[in-house]
Amino acid sequence: MDGITLITERLKTLPTAPGVYRMLGEGGKVLYVGKAKNLKNRVTSYTKPDRGMSTRIRKMVFETRDLVIVETATEAQALLLEAELIKNLKPYYNIRLRDDKSFPGILLSAHDSPRLKLHRGPVPDGARYFGPYADAAAVHKTIDTLERVFKLRTCSDGFFKARTRPCLKYHIKRCSAPCVARIGHKDYQRTVDEASAFLQGKGDTVLGTIRIRMEEASKAMDYELAAVERDRLKALSALLTNQQAIAEGLDEADVFAMYQSGGHVAVQLFMFRGGSHTGNTAFFPQGLEVEDMAEAMRIFLALHYASRKAPKVVLTNIAPQDKPTLEEALSQQAGRKVKVETPSRGEKHTLVQQALKNAQGALTRKIESGATQSQLLAEFAELLGYDGEIRRIEAFDISNTQGRQPVASMVVADEEGMKKADYRKFSIKGKDTPDDYTMMREALTRRYSRLKEQGAEADWPDVVMVDGGLGHLHVLEEVFKELEIDGPVLTAIAKGPERDKGLEKIFLTGRGAPLDIPFNTPLIFLLQRIRDEAHRFAIGFHRKTRSKALIRSALDEIAGIGPKRKKALLLHFGAVENIRNATVDDLLKVDGLNRKTAELIYHYFNG
């Protein structure tokens, strides 16, 4: 039964209520997710291919083998469910938004002596959160300034609780040391409130307060205090100047501009929080039906806010389809009223046009960069004698310390660059000696046996690359032979003489000699970047694994310290280094520790 016939048959039983529908292909693969105010009316449109249906949608309908619907109470609920399903299922014929960005913010914790820190994800109860910011570098700069000006603590809770004397940050005047009461609780809270007010966009008020204190100190001839307040005033003024909003009246808003050219789409986002411009970023969604930009904007916004709260105002250059329902859905999710506007004049319109100009520039650069990457991959395919286009390269590397904490990494490159969402890391379990071949074999076997189990659903690479020479290539060949896999081109990239970059040798399966790639060419630099990324990813994972192992070994070697006591110690002190520096009296403060055990731990670390 073809898709149109199947859908026509299902129309007889479809409700007229709002809801979400899923079109499934062979093997239950999700092809498309859509929402409707009236399910029957919406799905009926797929039975009439002669009425303005695009080639892409016709192909989707033809591949449809099943139709699944979910009724909802309101259309807004349907919109939210649609966005959630698209984000989780990633259907081929929907917009594919490679939005793995988790925008950072600034957090003041809910402790008696609040901690200042960069934060991503859900906000803890009672904490004060400011953001999000599109530019992580700007967040770090802001935190650094606030730390110097207000001397707020940035240390972990375990480190804070374990202090018996001020740390280095107190002596370099970057912390007021509330941990050992070098500042009173009331005075510390005053500095926290001032920092909070500044982050809320009340910078002028905070500067005025500091200016008054500076003048009072000067009149009282307390010139040292006046100089401190002067430096604080100068630092905050510089930060405030850099964050001034471009348009007046934008206290909390996101500005989106969508631009399409040659089948490609870019969306530029400007973010405003607390009356200040907190950064911008660009998105390049795929799978858009560019002839219907209003629908594209609606789905994009629904996807973007599926995992984050919308601000009070959302400005767009294209009015999203069914704006009232979108506003209701975003308001429901944010727990407050959200307004979506498409301004046609005034400062807001100017701001949207500026975002559009940025979107045009971003898309132009993206297309040029993609064209260069595609050309290099085409050149690589010709060099390999590969019959077809290279669309995906998977590269592997191993990292360990003399066989200890061995790990492997896999990175992915495609026509757009490095595809970080597809990276994988492996904890090597079968070998604890410095044997790269055995470790590489385990990682490759785990990766491609799993891919083979997925069958047609798997996203197979065109080229598999391992970091190493002929020996590593032979391991790769043996794994594919054992798994009875054909298709991908198998290669190895070896370091050049004296590990010189640009002189890498590329070995191809079936050949003893390396491929002839000219020295210092764009192609060799591309392959080098892929190899270096695999190396960087492996080393990062190895360092984390090694750190955890060091923590485990230090406490596990102390007699009488079981899992419960180890957990209590780490929760109390935060790190093994703090336990090492603790006195017996400090250790006695840990729940479940008696004096004998405390002395045992103290003497273990201090001889």
C-alpha cells in the first residue's frame, strides 16, 4: 500500500481535535512529525499531491507506511509536544536543528555565603540566576570583574567548609573570606545584593552607591578606602559600557532573523538580558521548506525553546505561522506571558534588520567554508580512488598512561566540518598494559559491531581513519574482516619524520606505501585537523578518567575507609587535597568518623 492510499484509509477514523501526527516509514522509522489544530483536516492535505505539495513532501508521503496520532487538549499543547518529539526523534523530513548549545549564565547560590559561578542547566531552588549569555567568554569576563569588585567567593562548597584560614584569593584581594568570617554576614550579603542589582541591569544605581561611598571616604580622609571604591567604580563602568544595549526599552528579549539563499538557511540570534546585549550566535538548520518561511520560523522557535525558557519578548523578521498559538505555548512553558513581535518600524525594526544583515553574512561565510570543505573531501575521494562522495569520516585515537586508564576517542567530520554531536568515547576494559593495538581493536569492534546491529538505520562512514601506521591499519582491516563489513575506505594517518606537522603519511588498505600527498597542502592540513581533534578528545577523556582513579586510589588504600566513609569525606571536604590538608579536629567534624579513624586518615597523609 502506497503512502497516499494508507493515509486516505486512515482519514475515516481520524479525529477533528488538535494533536500531533507521526509519519512512519519502513521498519517504523519516523519520517515526519507535525502538529494540527484539526488532525483530520491537516492530514487530508497529504492525499492531494497536485495542490502545491513540494517534491520533498511528495517523497515523504510516498515513503509513509504507517500513521500515528496523539490527541491533545489544546493546540498549544500540540505545538509543545511536536517540538519535543522533533528534538528527540530527529525525523529526516523535519527541520534538523543542530542546536547543541547550552547557553551559560551567572549564578549566585542560595547558601548563607552565596557563591558566584558560571552555570548551565536547571537553576537550583533559591539561587539567583542571570542570563543566559550567548558568549561564554563574556560570562567569564563578567565573573572575573565581579569577583575583583565585590570579592565574592567562587570556591566549591567542600573547599569553603574545610577552610580554617583564608586561601590565596583573600591575600590577592579577590575574595573577602566569608569562610573564616573575615567579613561579617551582613556586609557580605550587602556585596551580594549589589552584584545582583548590577546583573539585573541596575548598573547606574550600583555605580551611584559606590560613588557616594568613595566621596564619603575621601571626606573622612580615609584615602585607602576611597582608592578601593574608585577602582571598583572604574572596573564596573568599563564592564557596563561594553554591555550597553543597542535599543532602548529591551529589558529581556531575543531577536531572531531568518535568511535563506540557494537552499541554505541561517538564523541569527541577538540576546538582551537586564537591558544589556549579552551576545549573539548563528544557527544553520537543515531540512527547511524554504518556500514557507513563516512555518519554518514557527518550528524553529518551537524547537529552540523546547529546552529553555523564552524571554518576555521575541522579535522576528518573519512573522511565524499561527503566532497566537506559538505565544500561548511559549507562555505556558515559561510560566509567564511571552510576546512574539515582527516590528515594521522604529528601533526594534532597526535591530531586527541588523540581525538579518548578520544572518546574511554568516550564511555567506558558511557556504564558502562548506564549499572549501566539500572540495577537499572530493580531492581526498579522488586520491583514495573512492567511487562516490565522501560525506562522513570517522577517526580514532588511543590515550593512556603506560597502559593505565586506557581510553579511545572517535570524532566525526563531514562536509560542514567537525560534527561534535556524533563524537564517541570508549573506556577500554580488556587491556591494562601499553598495547595500542589491543586497545584500538576493542574500540573499533565495539563501534562497528553496534553499527552492524543497527543495520540500515546506522549512519555509516565513508572513510574510517586510525591514528597510527601500518600496524594500526592492519588492526582496522582485521576488525572489519571479522565483522564481515564492506564499504568504508580504511586508512591510517601516521606522524611525519620527527613528528613534523604537515609531513603526515596516509596509508590506505591494500597498499604498503603511503599515499602521495604534497607537503603543506590544504588537504593534508584537513586530515591533520581531524587527527588532532581525535587526539584532543582522547586526551581530555583520559585526564578525567585518571583524575577519578587518583581520587579512588588515595582513599581506598586507607584501612577502615569503606564506601560510606569515603562518600562522607568527599561530601564534607570536596576534594582529596582538602582531606590531605585537614587536621584531626577537622576530620572529626565529618559524620561517622571517630577519633581513631580521624587519626588514621591524618597519619596516612602526613606520615
